[in-house]
Amino acid sequence: MSSRWTIDALRGALPHPEAQRSFIRDVNRAPVDELPAVLGRWVAVVEQQEADRVRLEGLRTHYLAHGELPSEVEAGSVDITGELLRWLDQAPLGTQPAPRARGAA
């Protein structure tokens, strides 16, 4: 675990309030002897997010310069069929909106 991280720095590096709350909850509820492992998992999450952010900024820069993503980048599809069918089974008849298309952002 990198020594540059403090609990406050880890919390602040998480971009969403719910992730921040989950982090604080995990730290507060962990037994003292498990804190290094809990903090290590969160350091890994934050460091992965930072690496992903750098990669995404590179893709953004390439797209702005060339009008397309690099050829090695593929957009995968997300199969939401099961989720949609479960939702349709639960929604009252006539209240289901038309499904929205989901694709790569």
C-alpha cells in the first residue's frame, strides 16, 4: 500500500458521494487488525480509477484530434435483456415506456 494515501485523501479521490460513504463505512466497521487489508482494497480501487482516467483522457484527446477512436478500441454491447424482462414483468400493463437504446458512451 502506498504511503502517500491518507484516509481523507482516499475519500476525496473517490468521485461519487456513495462511494465515499461506502469507503468510510468499511473503514469504520472494520476490526483494527483488518484495517490494512480494507485500506489496501480501497487504495487499489482509487489507483485503478486514476489509471482509467488517464487512459480515458488519452482516448478523448485522440478522438478530438482525429474524429474517431483508435482502431484497437472496441465498443462492446451490453445485454440488458434479462433486466428488461424482469422490469416488464413487474411493471403494470400499459405503463412500460419504450426501451431506450444503450450503447457505448
